[in-house]
Amino acid sequence: MTRRRDHVPSRPTWRCAACGIAWPCSAAKLRLLGEYRTDRTALLVHLATLQVEAAAQLAELDGGGPRVDLADRFTAWAHPRPAS
């Protein structure tokens, strides 16, 4: 029997352990939105905390250079959409 892999970050590369793409992948985003559906602020705090951890680990892997592309990847997608 094979065990299903969860869509969680594989540290220090911050790739998805299940599908291998940059984390958070689409499946992880959907799971996180479901888990935090009643508290978007808590989701953003959680993601920002992970972004700081990822920035440090990825900078170390990249030879110390700063990572400026992580805000879109970690938090931009989680902001509430304006009501139409």
C-alpha cells in the first residue's frame, strides 16, 4: 500500500513534498484556505511566518542573496478579494 504524500513544504528547498512545485502549490493553497476559512488574518500571519523561514533557508541555499520574490508566492494570493 502506498502512502499519499501531503502537500507540505520540503525544507530547505521549499518545494512541495507531494508534487514538487514551489510551495505553496495549488493543493496547499486550497487546504490552507479551507483550514483558515473563518480567520483570514491568522492565515496571513501563518504564511508571513513561513515566508520569513523560507527566505532565510533559500538565501542560505542561494549563497546568501536576498529573496525578493517570496511575497507574491507566500501571501499575495491569500488576501481577501474585494466584494463586487
